[in-house]
Amino acid sequence: MSGIDTFTSPTLGRVSLEEVIEGIANYLYEEPQSHYRLVIGTDSQDRRASGRKYTNFVTAVVVHRIGKGGRYFWRNGKKEQMRSLRQKIYTETFRSLEVAEQLVPKLSTKLNGNSNWELEIHIDVGQSGETREMIKEVVGMVMGNGYTAKTKPDSFGASSVADRHA
């Protein structure tokens, strides 16, 4: 396991994308009468190691059993330090969409069309601060890919879960 297909679970440790899908499916099967929200969000932080600056991107995949808690998986991805906030926000959004494109079709197949879950892409932008001018752009990117977009204060997948590991 390496790179884009490696995630970490607080419960299971290091897992592959296939194991993430298996873990989500098993969690949904535990209580099939419940309703679930699958959330994908990315956050980033600038870091320095060995004298080199880089931006660490963390993408979280959260399966929320509405009213009853949830589980999550996350993955790191380092890139050369981003030069602008716009570049960071776009990269965060693209990384979330990338995971959705890999995960959603495989999960749908695994669940045989079970539709007791909905998908949201959480974007780390909000009405306050420097990111407010980018909301329309990144929400449009997410909606243009056929997904529901959530921004602050409703984007906990990016602003809380992913941020914890960035």
C-alpha cells in the first residue's frame, strides 16, 4: 500500500481504498434501517521538514450514521508549498473530488444499489475571511461533478476531521 490508495483509520490503522470501501459497507450493514451521510473533505497546512517547505493535504472520508455517531478514514498527501490561498483551496477541492470519483462507484457496486446514504463534499471555505470570494467557484466545481457541496460552518469533514490530521 502506498500513495493515493492508502488511508488511516483510528479503528483499523493503515488500510487500502478497498478496505475503506469494505469498512464503510460493513458499517452501513450493521444498521441498515439507519440513514447515513458519506462526507469527503480536504484541509491543508503549510509545513517545513529538512529545510524544505511543503503543503500537507489531508482528505477525510467520514461515514456518519445520522444521530448515532460515525467513523472516518484519512490520507495524507504532500505537495510543494502552495503559493496562494486560491491554489490551496482549489487543490483541496480537487483532492476531495478525486477521492469521490474513486470511492463512490465502487461503494455503490459493493452495496448493490442500497441508497440509505447521501454524499456531501465538504469545502473549507466560508462567508467570513479570505475564502468568501471563492465560494461560488469551488461550490460550482463540486456541483458540476454531480455532488452536494457544503461550506463553513457545515463543512466539518474538511474544517474539523481533516484539519485534525493536517
